[in-house]
Amino acid sequence: MNVYDQMNQLCTALRESHEYKVVKEAKAKLKTDKTAEDMVKDFLTQKQEVEIMQYQGKKPEQAQLDKIQKLYEVLQLNPVAAEYIQGYIRFQMMIGDLSKTLGDTIKEAVE
């Protein structure tokens, strides 16, 4: 079994997955709505900053978390932005599950 061939098969399976197709279609729609696109970019940037802080063991300020929550609520009012965010979250969850499985396998090898 060639690991690289298996990775190529996994990438093909990802592209054929429902989650990938949904987020890809939602992204195309998002590009047609500049306001929604800007809101989504702002939300994802701020969310990423908090995630990086948490990864580094730092606790984000409550005001920062409240701001992200409010941005999320505003995004839900825009159907194009809401569709993209929901698809993005589901796709990221799938990628997270795959990453955990891969990480567990790597951990088995090095421990």
C-alpha cells in the first residue's frame, strides 16, 4: 500500500463529499455579495485570533468573545453569509475529525 496514493484517494473523497460541495457552492454565492463576504472574513479572522490565543493557553477577553457572538448573530440575518458559515463549520468539523484520527495514528507510532 502506497501512502501517497491513499492520500490522493482521500483528497478525491474530500472533493466528492457533501460538506465540500456545500461549502464550495456557498463560497461562490458569497463572492457575489461583497457585504456578506466582508462580514464573513471579519468573523473568521476574529474567530481565528481567539482560537490561536486558546491554543497558546491564553484566555480571550469576554468582550472579544461577545463581539464574535454578535458578529455570528448578524451573519445569521444574511442568508448568503449564514449558508456559507454553516457549510464552513460543518466542513471544518469533518476536517477536525480526520485530523484527530491522523494525529492519533501518528501518536501511536512515536510513543
